[in-house]
Amino acid sequence: MTTEIAMILSGILFWLILILYLPMAAFGYKIGLGPYDSDAELQKINKHPKKLKIGIVLAIIDHVSIIALAILLFVVFSPYNLILGIVWIIFRIGEGLGQIYNEKKYWGLLNIARQYSGTSGARKKSLSDSALNILKTRDSRFNFTQILWSIGTIAFSIVLVTYGVVPQFIGWSGIAASILMGFGNWIKLVKPDFKAFGVLLFIGFLPAILFEVSIGGWLIFVHTIP
């Protein structure tokens, strides 16, 4: 595979990872901000179990794309700085694998929902509590994987800024997004009831979108490095 092809494929993956969030949400996939009404969630799953299955499958495709992207960009950019390249590939692959593991646990809600619909009393309460535990644990794992995203992305962005391989605003938007997203998700991990998390996440999400859309477009349409 040539460097040019690897860059184009990387750009496509950057955009694919972002675009997939739209159909994932449409099919009932939850990003994980909480708080949750586990009874309502289980009833919703029982009404449309296929929707959740499709949403999780799309999410897994998204996470596998993260791993593929990490490998491709390591091949292209690690010659500039091998240490930062190693940081990038370790933490982004860790992010992808962590997300895939999360979906395996999330899939368990389908089985709980089936049992929930045919029971009552203490058993129903127990199933609701189990579902709530899965949702909360999944949120925590998601926050952790976003910290991995932040560490990997800031390493990659430093390479972009330091070696001038792309327009400077792309690298700096990646650094800004990494700091904001990493800080926000770290606070959420240590203080789960942090009420301003949604606002902080939204502030970090804007430069993250700018970064991934911009670097994806540059890799697809320019795909040249000095």
C-alpha cells in the first residue's frame, strides 16, 4: 500500500467514524450521558429489539474503523516522530478495543429486556437494577475510552503542529479538542454527578468535529506531505 492510498483511506475513516453516529443514534444507540430510567429503557428495547441490534452492530463497525485508522496513520506519520506515533497507536487501539468490549456488555440488555417483559415483583426490580448497572458501567467505560482518544489525538496533533504537515489550525484544533474532551471525561469519571459535564462535553465536541472533519478532508483531497 502506498502512502497516498493510506492517507486517503485514513481520511475516509475519519469521516466514516463521525457519520456513523447519525444512524447509530437513529437505531437507538446511546452515547451515554445519563441519568437513565432503566424501566423505560427496557420497555423501549422490547418494542424495537432489532433497532438496538442494528445500532450496536453499526457501533462495532465504528470502533473497528478506529483501530484501522490508528494503524494507517501510524504507518504514514510515525516516521516524523516514532514515540508520538507509538502513543497514538496504543491509545487509539485501546480506545477501539474498549468500545468493542463495551458493546458486548450493552448487548446483554437485549436478554434482560426479554426476561423483564415476562416477570413482575422483586424479579422485575432485580432485572431493572441489573440494566441500570450495565448502563452506568457503560457510561464509565465510555468516559475512559474518550480519555484514551484524547491522549492519542493530542500525540497525533503535536506531530501535525510540530512538523507542519497540514495547515496549523487543524493541528491546534486537535490539541484543543484533546485537552477539553480529556479534562471533561476525567471529571466525569472521578465525579459522576458532575452536572456541567454535558456543557463541557459540548464545548470540547465542537473543536473535535472541526479537527476530524478538517483532517479527514485534507487526507482525502490533498494527501501530500512534505
